[in-house]
Amino acid sequence: MTRDSDVDIIVVSRRFGLKEHFTITPELYDEWHLKQKIDYPVDILLFIP
């Protein structure tokens, strides 16, 4: 990784409703940064098929 790199995570699931999309993403950011203590920038993209 370079100084300007980030990690892209794509999550695809039918379990996500439109409303849940806005509550799940912050939870995943918390899991990534706070609980797992990963210090890389991350973009989390949720898709509903």
C-alpha cells in the first residue's frame, strides 16, 4: 500500500433493506477502525441485488 491507498470492501446481500443500508455502514466502519484497530482508510460499498 502507498500513502494514498485505501481498502475497498464490497458487500452484496439481499438481507440489506434500503433503511438498513444507512445503519449498517457506520457499524462496519466502527468494526474496521475501532474494534479491529485497522488504521487503513476504507470505503465500504453495500449493494442489494
